[in-house]
Amino acid sequence: MTTPALEVVNVIKDFAGRRAVDGVSFVVPAGSFFSILGPSGCGKTTLLRMIAGFATPDAGDILIRGQSILGTPPNRRPVNMVFQHLALFPMMTVGENVAYGLRRRGTAKDEIARKVGAILERVGLPDVALRRIDQLSGGQKQRVAIARCLVLDPEVLVLDEPLGALDLKLREHMKVELKQLQAQVGTTFVYITHDQSEALVMSDHVAVMNQGRFEQVGKPQELYYRPATAFVAGFVGEANRWRGRIDEVSGTKAMFVGDSGWRLVTEAAYGLSRGAAAELFVRPEAIAISRGAVNEGADNRFVGRVQSILFNGANSVALVHLGNDATITAALPQSGTLAGLAVGDEVELAWLASQCRCFPAAP
């Protein structure tokens, strides 16, 4: 069995009586891209700082390649960290920034020159070693910060929301670049973010964190299509969400009654029984929208009127009012079947029970 690059075992961290990290355990295979996704204040940065050595757990253990690193100072751990604001030295050239850690180690000058040139080539910046930091674009600065860490050959590279300060277009571009770079260099990446798109696009596995604990760890597809908790269903991706109760359970299906009185057929999952308070989720793209009754085989069928159309290219959606204070967001297909759809038009919405996710309601 291959030894994992990183193993976190029941780690706990308290601050002034508040539990920031509450018994978190996970394993990151060598050479993988692992993301920790969660809202601000959930404990993900604290967890990352403990891995990097800038904070000490109150309990638990952290192992790199099977060896505990507790008590090992940050500069002696086989871990490097890319900070959100990069922390590049503006008075140094790109090459001097990348070489900084090697010089601190006492590496020979000719070896520094060789390694700096090789890593800049690898991150796609072969001709910028003599440039000042302020002469670089935002994306180039990101790659310099990563190169400065990778040149030290860490077992694990931890990244603390490094794309947060970039504009949207550059951030989208850097997501692809980061994924490709990680696959190319083969270094284990542990990445934290509150941006679900970053986590889903780049990662081999994602941990969703909430109030100091992991709600679910899995492949991006698993988190999106088979969320384990109501928090994961609501936090990962877009979803229609309603509160209500379970009125009836029959085999693999259950009848959900929303607070506004409307009824939906859902999967009978997650231990829900008759009378239980529940939350139900349906993805906008799971809902078929049409002008006529063409979805006779669907478990759920409703007629409503278009309240609004939100154009966003391939991700355009319609808000449809069904009465009883119920409004549903449905993804618009890219074919021409709904060309000319307008506010006020009558449409049919339909979806299967298997496309619903229903969980016990939070107290």
C-alpha cells in the first residue's frame, strides 16, 4: 500500500474557547489535487496553517509520508505554502524571489541558477528571471509564487485561496493553468477556497467543511450529484431548496409537502420517515422546461408562468412561478425549442424523484 503524502488524524484546534477545527481526519494520496471548500470562518485556513506549521493542534496528529511533523518548525517541514496575497518581495527580481528559499538553505550558486531556470521553464515563465515583480501580470505573479515553493521540492504544497485577488476572467484562466501545472509537476496540492467552481474544476477530491468539521469528502461529481448532507447540497452548485415535511413513504419514493402546501415526489432516502421535517433540493438543470405537456413519465409535473429570464449564455435560467408562493429556477436548454420564451409565458416543468435530494431539516 502506498504511503499517503498527507494524513491528518483527529485534529482539534480551539481559540478562546471556540472550536475552530473539530476532530478533522483525512488522507491525501501522493500526487493528487485535494481541495478544502467551505464558507468564511469554517476553519479551513486554521487547518491549512496547522499543516504548514504556523499553528499547533491542541490534539491529533499530522503526518507527511507516514511521519508525524508535530513539533517540526515550518522551515523544516517538507511543506510549502502559497499565501492569498502571494507575499512576493517587490525589491527582488523574479529570479531572486524564486531563489530565496534555496539561498536560505545554503544551496550552491550554480545549483540555484540551474534549479531556478528549470522551475521557471516548467511554470511557463522562461524569460522573466530578470524582471521586477511590478512588471508582471497577475497571472504571472501567481506562477512566480508557486515556482518559489516548488523549487524547494516539497512533498506537499498548500495554497490559501491564491486566486481570490484576481479578476473573474483571469481567475477562470488560472484555474485551468493550476490544474495543468499540478498534473505536470506531480506535487501534492492541498488547496483551500470558498469558491465552489475552483474546487470542482481543479480537484481530484474535495472536502466540504462547515463549522470546524468535514461534512463530506469525495470526488467533485459525488459532491454535486450525491451530496451527503443538506449543507453540501446547498453549498455545492446551484439548487432549488424548499422546507416541508414527509407525508408518505412508499418503497423507494416519498411524498414531500412544502410549507406552502405543494407536493413533490422524492427519493425515500437518508432515513426520513412519515411526519419528519425535511429540506428538499433540485438542481436547475434537472428540471425539463417545455411549452407543452411532453413529460408524461416524470414523477413531478407542474404548470407555471415565467416570472423572469436570467441570461448568462450557456447557463441561462428561467424563474417560473407555480402558485402557492412557489418559484422554481430551471435551466434553459441550448436548443431552439424555447426560442422567444418571454416573461408571462405558460410552461411545464418536470423532473424525476431520483433527481431530488431530501434531508432531515436543520433544527
